Amino acid sequence: MPTGERSVLGIDLSTQSLSAVLLGCASGQVLREISLAYRDDPRLQGFGIDRDSLILPPRETGEAEQPPRLFIAALEALFADLVATGVDGAAIAAINCSGQQHGHVYLDATADAALARLRDAKSADQRLLALVGDCFAYPGAPIWKTANTACEAAHIRSAVGGSAAMIARSGSDIPLRFSANMHRRIALRQPQAYAATRRIVQLSSLIPAILAGDAGIGLDFANACGTGLMNYRQRVWDDVLLRATAADLPGGPDALAKKLPRLMHPLTICASIAAYFQVKYGLAADCRIVVGSGDNPQARVLASGDLLSLGTSFVSMMSTQDGETDASGMANAMYDGLGRAFIFGCRSNGALVWDRLRTHYGLPRSDFAASEAALHASAPGTRLRLWHPDSESFPPLAATPDMLRLDDAPTDFAGDFAGLVDSALALTCLAGRRFGLASPRAQTPLTVCGGPSASAGVMRRIAALWNRPAVQAGQAGAALGAALAAVLALQPEARRETSGEHLRQTLFAHNTVFLPDPATVRAYHAPGAYLDRLSGACAALTGERITL
């Protein structure tokens, strides 16, 4: 780290890991990257998650929860690793966080006092988990993979006046994963837990709350878009949506509203670091805490325009005008970690499925050399194979335990992996076309982040499928976006846009840009070629052809 340079820390609480990026404020250089995998880190074992799905064993189909205590243990381990690797905690000027969008926890009445103890320097003698690990009214953290809330979503949608009214008010058609559905479900199925809930905290706010020692921390309006309770255009909790969700619940909409945090701009500096972290890890008393945002909003901070995020799910994020929504309900209107409007299309089955395929063939999850060889061995668009072990959002399909092989090529890892990559990426691309915002954008680059973006074979396919240049933004994704946003939060508002663009150019100056290869573009896009065949296959599965 350059002598005397202040830095910022971006932290991302994801489905698979807790990651951090340390970014130099002046240099715009990544100074340190750390990631703790829940599956592999020995300090994060014993919390009960399944090694494949990384969720707690579901009690019913569609339930998807992770243990909040795991996140607290991971945060403690992360700071220990930062100190062990020589990071100067006193040089960290601000910390900004990212959390799984839609994921949330239910804090009980003891949470205020438990977190407030972190503001006492004497608390540094204890483990973080011992101090704040037992203040949850409900033991699980429902996450974005939640798919057992169809009844709740239908009730809310109907009470608002139907899909068109729901979209016009909230920006989305209340997908199953949205938080409001779970609030209603827990109130009906676990009334004691709901009654004991003092505060509902999105995962993007959980870490800032701990870092600040304040259970009443606010929520940014960008991540609030994923709750189904915020008026998209006015950026306030919406009375109509609250009544639709909770009119018949204990205490009615007023009780639910009291459990929700106040809304803020995502670049709001909301607190300073608690004494616990000053004493135990050497952070300075003037280290600021930014309110944070969801993983998708923070990832999009990395892009000037459109972004493709290849994570546990595959997400395309496209720039829009303020207030623009998708009338079909396929996409969700949101804001990013800088407060910019965008629209969001999601394919649920992402990188974890690629990991599972490697495991199925007896390969290590991280055998990326074998994966790259598979993409080289199978030409783009020659293997028509689909696999979605979890319920799929686009096209909407129930889970299929086995891969669907719709070509005559041999069944082997090379063919299966190449076919899976082609179908997952193509359907993510087509999801964008479905809601009319993925038309060709001349030569404007598509920014790509997430683990698979490190693969040259994957990037070449992306450039051809989207038919535009594709630039690698690195694997840090949301953590790096959170760090970049933290730098901007420390600056006057008038300088943020210019400074943000300068930081992006600095960060990605040496990253590879992949140009679409004309022959590969034809293999995907020509009449009767791969995309036509894929659309026909999806029509056979769903009864509806995907419009190209």
C-alpha cells in the first residue's frame, strides 16, 4: 500500500462467501482482495448448510435460508485475516457493504442492546458471535433463492389490484424471492417469531449495523426495490403495498411498517466504526460506515452502462430512464449503489450449476482448466443442452434433476459443459430481449463481472451472443463495486460522476476486451442456428416460444 494513502473497504456478503476488496482512495488501485468460502473455510463449519446448495436443508420445496450466525462468524474471520495479512486498519477511511438482494433477517428486542455493546471498547475482549449471535427472532435468513411463496405473492398482487398496478407502484411484479412475501409467510406460519421481531434488516444492512453497533441502521432505496414494499418512483415505503401485505396480519400494516428501517440514498454515510473494531482490529475512530446496498446494485456500480453479472445466478442489468418499468413483469426496475436507475433480468441457475457439473464428472469444483478445454473442444452453438436443478426464473420452469440433452453428440464432460454454458448464457441474453431493453447498442461495451468472467472461452461466447464488445471487470464484483461507491461517498456530490468514471477507467485499464467473432455470431444468430433451436426447445418445455 502506498505510504500514507487512505483506503476504503468493500465487503460483499454473498450466497457462497464473504469477500472484501481494499481500494486506494487516491490511486484507484486494488490493494488487497480476500474471500472466505462458507463451504471450505474451517472457521465457518458447523452452521448446518448443505455443501452443494449452501442453504440450510429445506423443510419444504422452495424454502431457501442461510444461518445468520454464519455471516457473523465470517465477518469476524474476515477482519482477522485482514489484520493477519498486514492491512493497516487505521488507514481505512470508509467501509461500504453489499448483501444478497432480497435476503434479510428478523431481529428481536434484544438486538438493540446487543449491538450497542459493540460501541463499548470493553466488548473487544469477547468474540463477535458471542456478543450479537443470539438476537434473531427467526433462526434463518431467507435469501434470493426462496421459491415457496407463490400464495403470498398472489395475495399481495391481487390486493394491490393485479400485475399492472403492482408493477406501476413497485417497479416489479412481486417475484417469489421478494422480501414482502416472506414477511407475510412468517407472520402466518410462525406468528410467535413475527410477534417477537423488533426490526427487519436486509442482509446489505446487517454488516453495517454490526460495524456501527446500531441495530436501527437505515436501508438504501436501491436495495429496498427488492422488498416489494417500496414505491419505486417516490422511494418511500408505500401504504398500499403495506396494506396489501399485512392488512390481515397481527398488528396490520402499522406493525409491519414499524419493523422496517428508514430509507436512505445508497451513498449515505450513516455512522462511524464501533469501538469493538477500533480496539480489536485497529480501525480509526473516523472510519465511516456507508449505508450499503444489495449485491446487484453494488455490482452495477462497476459499469458506466450495461452489466452482466455471472454469480450464483446470472443477471443482466441495463440502463434505463428514471421511472421506466417493464410492463410484462419479466424484469425488475431498480436503482444501483450510486442511485442510478436500471432494469434487472435474472436467470436463477448460474455458476453453482457449473460447479455441480464438474463434481458430477469427478472433477474438482475449481478445475477451470478442464472447463476451458471443454469450451475449446466444442464449437459454440453445437451442443443443445439445458440443466436447471433449481426452479428457473427464465424461462419459468420447475427444477429438472437431470440435464436435458437435445443433440446427438456424445455424452461427456466437454459436450455437457459447453452445452450448459451456451444455454445459460443464451437464455440470460434472451431474457433481456424479452423485456425489450437488450437491442444491439452499437459498439458500447458490455461490462462482465463474476467468477466465470475470468474464462476467455466464456467471454468469447458472451461477445458473440450479445454481439457487442465484452470487457472483463474481474471476479470481485459486488465487493469492488461497494469499494468504488465508498470512495464516491466520501466526495462532494458534484464530483461523483466524473470521479466514478475515472476510477472505472483506472480499475479496468488493463482488462481484456473481447470483440464478437463474426463466425461465432453467425453460429448463434443465423436463421435456424443455435438461438432458433434453443427457442424451439424452450417452447417444447413451456408451451411458449421465446421471441428473438
